[in-house]
Amino acid sequence: QVQLVESGGGLVQPGGSLRLSCAPSRSIFTLNALGWYRQAPGLQRELVATFSSGSLTNYADSVKGRFAISRDDFKNTVYLQMSSLKPEDTAVYYCHAVQNGRDYWGQGTQVTVSS
């Protein structure tokens, strides 16, 4: 079992920034993948950014150049730095991990981009 504890969501104006954090209950080094998905109302959950196979990163085209995923192995935490936020980035953001072929999800944190 892997528990994922997220923090950092909130309300921000268009063009603003937010940083999300996710701390897994198991060592990052035991996870096959770790990253972020999001789900907007009425839409399917989609990949935002993720680490896989160690340090390989993958980003959704819609966030490239604006979002950055990073990790602090000492703190066992993964971050999503979101900049130049747009109203269409409004969604519930979920931390996601894969260990031994099994998917794990955090409880989700709301990000709302609105003036």
C-alpha cells in the first residue's frame, strides 16, 4: 500500500502561480512512476506531469513550458510548480504513483484559476 498526501491547492488569478506537493508513504525509490493528473468537471482524468523509470519526465502538451515537476529525494516529496495559470487549468489535481504494477491515488486538491 502507498498513501499519497497532497497539499498546495487553492484559488489563484489568471497568470498566477501555485506549487503542489505530494509525499508518498513509501520511498520514492520504490515507485515505478510518480506524478500528477487532473480532472475538470465533466472531463476525464488526464496526465499533467510525471516521473517514470527514475528521472524521466513526461508532460501534457497543454502545460509544457508552464508547469514543472520536481522531486526532493531527501524529503521524499514530489512537487508540481504551476506558472502562467489559465482558467482552463481549473481542476482537481491528483497525485499518482505506481508500485509493482498497482496504481495509487491521492485524495485530490482543488486548483481554481479565476479572477
